[in-house]
Amino acid sequence: MSRAVLFDTETTGLDPLTGDRVIEFAGIELLNDLPTDRFLHLLIHPERDIPPEASRIHGMTLVDLEGAPKFAAVAQQIIDFFGDAPLIAHNAPFDFGFLDAEFSRAGLPKLDRSRMIDSLALAKERFPGMPNSLDALCRRFDIDLSARTTHNALLDCKLLAEVYVELTGGRQRGLELADDDQGSIPVAHYVATGTRTPRPITLSEDALAAHAAFVGKMKEPVWNS
């Protein structure tokens, strides 16, 4: 099975080169692009202040991180969780840049850019000229956003995992045909793993009748063979 890791960070600001730091890390394991129950979630003390404008985004202040480990103390946990898997993030260069800066401070190598998969770039390719923030994509794919009152790395990962499945056509994997209880109507259903719930797709009597009428107008339709 193909393993990847989807991850997100929250930070004190926008630029690691001017001293902004990571304050939260979350990663979720994917197998064949579907989330498993393995994840890593860390709160991290930034060793500096958190500006009010950043707190308004993620809801965290320095008080919330009292007693949290410094990045150097958890860096190896992140590296071990990543393994050698491809790494997926939304606006991935931002998160890669922050982790690279933190790894460098800890005397560790930077992430190999060949491992980067940017879900924002995938979304822009699929939906050019449209809003492609995580919120916008969740609304487009009808993914529940009710719990997202602030940016939270673990929640954002869970939402992005749902979005990524949609962006990569993951719902089509395992598509099979099965009969309904009457044994007569074909039902396409998604055979899922993990926490995803199968969603049977059934045809109404009106839809079947309309299809039959449409086919009836054709000359020697293959559906009647």
C-alpha cells in the first residue's frame, strides 16, 4: 500500500526568516490516499511572543503553550512520523519553509522538496481562477466546516484529508456494483476503509422510466442486447 503523510502547522507569523516559529504541528497518515487512525499532534513552545494578529487566526496565546516542549525536543518525533513518505500540505511551501527553519535550528537536515505535494497547487489546476482556500474547497465538496471556528492544525489536517480524497478522485477507488434488496436495480457504492461511510446511490422509479424512454428512441440500442 502507498503511504503518505498529510500535515499542517500553526505559527507565530508568516515568515520564518524573520524569526517566526512553529507553535503547533499535526500530521495524519494516509494509505492509498485515505486516512488511517495514525496521527501526530504536538503543541510547541516558540521561545518568543505570539503577536495578537496571529492569535486571532489560531486562537492560541503564549499562556496556552506554557509547559509545551520546544521544537528541538520534538523534531525527531516529526521526522520519525514522516518516515520516507511523500508529504502533503495545503500551500506546502509555507509549511515546508517553517519546518526547514526549525530543523536547521535543531541541527537537522531540511526536507527534500521532491517529497512535497501541494494540495493548493492541485486545487488551482483543477479549479483555475476560483477560490481554493481550505474553507472554499470544503464548501465546494460539501465537507462540514462547523467545527472550524479558528485555525487548528489537527482539525485542518482532518478537513484537508477529506479535500485531498476529492482532489485525487479517491472516492472512486473500490467502486463496485451491487444489487439492492430486490436484486434488480444496480447500485454503485463506495467500499471504504477507515472512518468513511459507504453511500449507496440508488435510482428512482422516475429516473429508470426516463432512461428506458430515452433508450427506446434509439435504433438497436446496445442496452437492450
